[in-house]
Amino acid sequence: MYKAILEEIQKYDSIVIFGHTNPDGDCYGSQIALRESIKLTYPNKKVYAVGSGVKRFFKTIGEMDVISENVIEQSLAILVDGNDIPRMEDQRVRKAKAFVKFDHHVDIGSFTEGPSIVREDATSCCEIILDFLRDNHFMINQTIAQAILLGIITDTARFQFVEDFPKVFKDASFLCDNGADPNALNAVLNLTNERAAAFKGYVFSHYRKTQEGVLYLRLSYKQLKRFHLSPNAASSYVNLLSNIQGYPIWVFFCENEDGSLHIEFRSNGPAVQPVAAKYGGGGHALAAGVTIVNPTDEIIANIIEDLNNLIRTH
Ligand SMILES: [Mn+2]
């Protein structure tokens, strides 16, 4: 399918790259890397990356583009790091002329609008994009290498969640040879503040647990505001509850401003993706998420019970 995507990219003079809601380092890195590489390789094409991106990296890796719907209507849409059109942050994606997709999430068959590359074994969408760029002789500069390494580093939690270590270390080595600087990425990723420290204290002293082995924490929008955290930022702390002996599943329930509930599931045992999918979400086998539009105590209790069942039958 690489060829089908290449042909679409060659065909369109205007290209807009879309990422998923709550963009992370892999989504943002994929968008920037593709944008910069297509622009370098095809200087006459207009290429844009839309959505909120990851602000901490704007200065060093690149900013997101602000464009009109008019532009999208003339463009090829490239979807990265998400299953399908509904998962995209900027829903104007629907207006695009044509669609292609790069992704590494569990394929639920929901993208039918164009050619796609889906490799569930890839560490990150950035890894797939790196393979695509190299296989098709696209140009790679320092910014592109840095954006791709950001995606690999963040989605693997710094080289922990990897199936093919030789491949991924070779990729990282190639990126460093092309100017990527892991120290610079780590300096930004490691930087924290006192509010985050206070939040961590809150998490460790307020989580709840089930007999079966689920750790979970429910955070209201009001509580999150006290810590000056967006629901998205709070969700990214779910791994504070990781790897506590006897608790193979850990979960954050974060209330959004509109009352909907964002849930992040993690596991080092049974696959949690099916539970996320049951409620309309998705993700990876051991790291998945869902947003519940009208959450009730009953739905939350059912979800926790579903997770208990996963452990019972694992
Ligand atoms: Mn990803």
C-alpha cells in the first residue's frame, strides 16, 4: 500500500495532515515530519499540519498551521496515528478531496475512504512514516529526524514498549546520524513543576482498587482545575499507577469541561483494548482509551466490572 499513498501525495498540490484528538508526541511528530519532508521533497506543494500539536515542542520542532476550510476542500487529507475520520481532532477533515492514512492502532476496519498503511507491530506512527520516507527517497533533515525520534521515544515510553529492538535501535541510530538529539528531547520531556508534583501526591493518596486487581482514579473537572491541569494533561499521568504488584490494570477517569468523561486504560496483563472498543473507543492492546459522552455511575461501575472480568479470565 506504500505505492498507493505515494501516488496520492504526488497527485495533490495541496495536502493537509490531520492528527487525533488529544494529540501526543507521536501524533504531533508524525504530522511535522510528514509536512516538512513533503515540502522539502516537493517544493511546489503546499503542505499543512493542523490541530493543537504539542506546544512544548513548537519552538524546537515546529508550530501547527492555521488554515481555512477552503484550503481543506482543495486538499488531500493525510490522517496519522488514529483509526479513522471520527478520531481526528479537526473535524473539517471531512471536507477534504481525498484521504490516506498512516496508523499503528488496532485496526477496526473503520477507515474506508482511501489507501492506508496500518502496522500494529510498529512502535509508533512515526516509525511507519520513517519507513515510508526512506523507502520512497523523501528528504530527511534535522527537524524531521527530531520529530520522528520524539514519536518513537514517547510512544515506547523511552524504548520500553518495543517488539523488534534491533529495528527500533537501528531507526534511532539513523535518526541521530541525521541530526536528532535525544538529550534535547529529554530535557523538554523531563521538565516538570510543583503543581505536577502536587498532582502526583494526590494521585498516590486517592486511587481506588478492586479485589481483582484494577487500580483506578476518577477526577472531576473541578479537581483538575485545582491542579491547573487540562483533562488531556491529567490523562497523560495514568502511568503513575503502573506496575504496582498485584494490579495488572490501571485506569484514569478524567471529566472534561462539557461533562463527558475521558478514560485511559493501561495493562501489563490482559488486553484492555476490547473494553475501550466496547464503549466506542480503541487504541492498542495494552494502552487504550475512550470518551463517554453521557457518563453515569452505572456506566463507570460496568466498565470497572468489565476490567475485573478481564483479570478473572486471563
Ligand atoms: Mn501513536
